[in-house]
Amino acid sequence: MPPRKKTPATATAAAAEPASKPASKPDHAGAGKTQTINDIARMAQVSKKTVSRVINQSPLVHKETRDRVEAVMREVNYTPDPFARGLAFRRSFLIGMVYDNPTAQYIVNMQYGALDAIRDSGFELVVHPCDSRNPGYIDGVRRFVQQQKLHGVMLVPRVSEDQALADMLAEIDCRYARIASVSLDHASRMLITHDRNGAAEAADYLHALGHREIALITGPSSYRSAHERTAGFVEALQRHGLELPRHRVIEAGYTFESGVAAAEKLLAGHDRPSAIFAGNDEMAAGVYKVALRAGISIPQQLSVIGFDDSPLASRLWPALSSVRLPIRDMGRIAASMLLQSEPSAAAALATASVRPHLIIRDSCQPPG
């Protein structure tokens, strides 16, 4: 069969189409081609994840790397696809703080510390109060973390003491930092506060003043910090040959009202102590109220020591001696641990801890 004669139209089309398509060059010009995030990563010689971090303005990218990636994107006129951008970066620039703590000033100071750490970093702080007595609270924290796509979570006592909560965060691959009075986890995830040592210092001071009739108001038994402060105080007195009678150890709830209720038991009748150590400043303030109402003068007839050294301690009259726990520093350190991007940087904070110490003011003197 003779070959079909080409019409002018078909001849023109054939001439316009080359015999084979030339391979696209991996150059920076990007002519005739829409560049992808993979292309940018290849040209800048970085990972796709790094390009995604640059696009999302992550503070975790070194300046030199950021400048190189941005230069490539400008050169090829690359515009990120919003949908692909959301898929490529699965975390927000949010640090979460999860807490179940009745002391408002403690939480405020912790937040101030975290904000100190993230200032000018590109991160923001979001808080999640919860009730750890609620059986479903861990599921609530899970939803909070996943909905906010948190970069990491600070766990404040008492939720920091819950191993089931820490296990859940590890399961969903969310980094966390636990603040607790003793080590409960891998060192790189822990900030240890050594509450036992601070309580022992309070006991040593009361003994040195000559007090022998001493009472203790503890925090709730569900708090590890309450156990540590109680143990530190009792053991220090035992080293001095003193035993606390059971009726002079009252459990309370780390609140002003519970401190009032405990002090009413301890200060009723004539067999009252000459000194009271309260497990936090809120409960110590409750002791002040009961003493004032009963006509018992502080420190002439009753010496009082608190714990935390919150702003309340210096505002009471007479000013309250208290074991200072650097709560703002604790918030700053815990948030800083979450911002570390390099393993070597995390290792530098592997043994993070703070040391409480007694601040002596006007609420104690030798027994009269």
C-alpha cells in the first residue's frame, strides 16, 4: 500500500514534535517546570523535612541552612502549595503545659518561666488544666496534644508523677518534660526538684532554734512532692533524736482552706506545738489565720515555716520563713528542654535539677 500523502497540517505537526523528549536538567532555573519540595531539597542539598521547616518558619533550623534553602526557592520562584505544606509539617510551634495543681501562684510562676524560655523563639505556650482524679483525663490530654499538634508538653506536678500519662505521650510520639521531686524517667526528660532536701533544711532550722514540740501539715498523699517533703522533714528530726507524734502530723490539700482546717486541729487545747512546718505557703497562711483568731502570736508563741517561697510568703505579717523552690526557673528549664533539636543539646540538660533552700524571715524564733 503506498504511503499516505501528508497534508500541510499534518506535516507541520510532525515537524513541531521532536523525535524524542530531552531529559529535564536538574538545574536551578526551573524553566518550563513546576518545582516541588523534593526539588528544592535536592538543589539545596538538605532533607525534605528541613525545607518544610524553613517554609513553616521553624526556629529549629540553623541560619546558614535557612539562608541556603530560601535562596534556592527565590531563584526558582518556588511557591509552597498550602495543602502540601500542611501535610509536610505535622507539628505546630506550640508548647503545652498540662497541670492539676490547686496553687494558682505556683502555676502562674511556672507559666512565666516557660514564657521566658520561648520568648523570641517562634513558639507559643498553651495550657491545659485537668483533674487527674477523673478516669478519662489521660484521653483528654491526648485530644489536647493531637488537636493542637503540640511540639512538646511540660508536665507539672502532680500529673508529672503519672506514669500512664507519660506512656501515652511516648506512644503518640510527643516529646515531654517531667518536673518532679525525684527521678521518674529517662534523665533527658526529667527536671528534679529535690523537695526532700528543702524540707530537711526546715527541720534542721527549727531544731537549731530549740524547738522540740513540732507539728507538720502535709500535702495530699496522692502527690509525690508531699511524700518527699514529709520524709525529708521527719528524717531530719529523727537524726536529731526527735519523733513526730502521729497526732501532730495532719494531711491537708495544699490549699489555704485545708491549712485552716489542719491548724484548727493542731492549735486546739493546751497541748499545742511550738512550731509548725506546712507543706506549702498556702497552708502556712491558713495557720496564720487560726493563730490570729485564737490569740496566738507569731513568732512569740508559735513559729511557722512554709514551702515554695511564693510571693505570699513575703506579704504575710510577720513575713513567713519558707523553703524557696525556684518555680519560675523550673518552668524556664522544662520549656528549654523541649526546644532542644540536637541530641547533643538534649544531653547537656540530661541531669537538669534545681535545689530548694530555706529563706529565713520573721516567722520563727526560739520557743518561749
